[in-house]
Amino acid sequence: MKRVRSNLALWQRAMASLVWGCCRLIGAMPHWLRYYVLQDTIYFIVYKCLRYRVGVVTENLRNSFPDRPMAEIKRIRRSFYHNLSEIFISTVSQAAMSDDDCRRRVRVKNLDEVLSDLRGRDALLSTAHFGCWEYDSFLALYTGEHYLAAVYHPLENKVIDAVYMRLRRRRNIRLIPMKEIIRYYIDHRLPAGAPGQRIGIGLIADQNPPLRPNSHWFRFLNQDTVFFDGIEKMALKFHMPVYFCRQRRLRRGYYELEFLRLYDGVEQVAPNEVTERYVRQLESDIVADPGMWLWSHRRWKHRRPQCPS
């Protein structure tokens, strides 16, 4: 395994190595111990004892589903904390997973269709904080014609950031900071017909972006919401198809991915239409299985400005 970032201080490297060792230990546990003992223990501590962001989760759920009774809100809330605990176990388990292990944990429902559609083309792969989103990048393990440029936002905690970097390193995956992705793509894309690996750019697109004077507001989960528009801008500028990664849990620790095309790279679309399609697909998946989304983040910090009367 590659070493952590060299710009860490000695004590930070020691801490990162310690955390990495803990991840390896968890990943080496039998499946039943990780997912039916440790996961349930984490659920109890995080939800029942620490009450981690319970207020935020409850407020987000009530605002998103105002017509649902409180008993249903509480049921979804419990489902979310079970999912959050599973995300933690699945994510840190990557420290002890080979590429073959990753493929056994995640299957791609429409793999042949996606690989055929992407042949000779770069693409944008949009995902969200839904299910175990870290596993969405495993598509790259199924193809040699493309590699995944996984866009990430560096964490402020350098120790945890270094551990995450190690967890995400896989064959055919390159980690690119969010601020550098456009320059990276311009520098590394291949001319049409040229030999070599094509690029699939993976982005998590449901984060809370900075509010701009010209931000476009979408109606999402019963609330006015701003989304990053970087996927749409890149798709239109470089004529790249856009796919939405739909994830479904098969059982604890095992998932199925399905890549749905939102834009073919050539269609003439209205402004914000590509992002609108992403928003509608994500909303549909959340409504179908609400416990799978990350309700604990402060998604609606921004409020739509009121028009002067």
C-alpha cells in the first residue's frame, strides 16, 4: 500500500498509520462480526447514546416529507442511522479489500450496456451521498479502456484526509482535487480516435455549493435548493455524456450499481436542464428509499432570497 502524504508532520504520519491499522483490523474481521455486531454497536452508540445530529436529521426529514406522520419520520430516521453505521463499516473495510473483493461486494447491473456506450468516449459519472457512495467508484475495476478521475474535496483534518486517500486508491482510479478537475481534464484528454485510456470523471453532486447571485434554484424534496452546476458546464463545454449512478443495497455490505444516462453529449438542452435531470433522478431514488441518503449534512443552509414586493 502506498504511503500517506509526505507533507504530514511526523506525529500526523504516526496517527495516520494508527488509524490505517484500525481500518485494516476492521476489514479483516469476519463479515458477520463487522456487519451484525460492530455495525449494530456503532448504531447504538451514535444514535442512542451520542444522538449525533439527531436534530438536524429530524428537521431535514420533516421539511422534506411534511405530509408523513411523525412515526414514519422516526422510522426513516432509524433507517438512516443504520445506513450511516453500515457506510462507516463498508468504507473502512476497503483497507483490507483487494480489487477482487471489491468486485464481489459490488455488481453493476447494466455493465455491458455502459461499457459499450462509453467505448472511445470520455464521460461524467454523477453520484450522491446515497448508500455507500465510496463504492460507486468500483466501476473502474470492471474496465481497462477507461480510468476514473475521482473528484474529491480535501478534508481539513490532514490525518483523516490521508487515510481517506489510501482507502480510495485502486487500480484504474486517480484522485483529483475538486478545484483542479477542469485543468486536469484539459491536460489529459485524448483527441478523438487516439489510442489510450479514456477518462470517466466521477463527481458527488449533491453537496451544498456556495451561494452566488446567479445561482439557479431547484425544487428538491419540497424545498428550494441550490446544486453545483459543474457537471452540466463540463458536459456542454466538452460534449461529454452524463450518467447518474443509482445504488441499491442487496444486503449488508453488498450493493448493486446501475448507470442511467442523463445526457448524451450532443442533445440541445435548455439552461440547467442537465442538472434538473440529475435532481429529479436523485429525488426519485430518495423518495423510494429515504434511509439511504445522508440526512445529517446541513443541505439547506442557504435560503432563497425573497423577491421584493
